[in-house]
Amino acid sequence: MNALKNVKIITKMAKSILDAGWGQLKTMLDYKCAHAGIVFKVVNEAYTTQTCSNCGNLPESRPRGIAGLGIREWTCSGCGVAHDRDVNAAQNILAVGHGRLGVGIPVL
């Protein structure tokens, strides 16, 4: 029982260290971009692997939940396009960035 408690504590510590590392990376990127005169914005990555980058829908055929993490390729039931999960996410994030550039990002 004590070993399980230790695993839970280590897992929480690892997550907080990872969160701190990402937070520090974002802080440094923000600082460096501001210094170089470049706009830096964080994109919410929620559903980027599940949203079809071709039609923009959340199809029924998408991978879901913890079990869906092992599914690396899927086909959209809406438009029939085959996706690699990582490439699809990258295309969706890029589209969000281009959309922000299209409407303009206010300068502080």
C-alpha cells in the first residue's frame, strides 16, 4: 500500500515539474519574441488531434479517450480523408495561427 502511495506522489511531482518546464519555456519564448518584435501567442491544443483538418468537424470516427491515444491514424467519417494524428494536430494548430494572423493580432 505504501508503494502505491509513493507512485502517486512521484506522478504528481513529475506532472508539476513538466508543467513548470512548459511554463518556463512559454515565458522564455514570450520574452525572446517581444525582444525581437515578433508576436507570440499560445494556441489551445484541445481537440486538435480529433478535429478533421480538412473539413473542420469532430467526426464519430475520431480516436477518443485514454484508449484512443494508441490510435495514430484515423479516417474522417465526414469527408473520408485519412489522417496521421500528429500531422493532423499540427495542421489544425497552424490553421489557428493563420486565422489569427488573418484577422490581426492586436499589438500591446
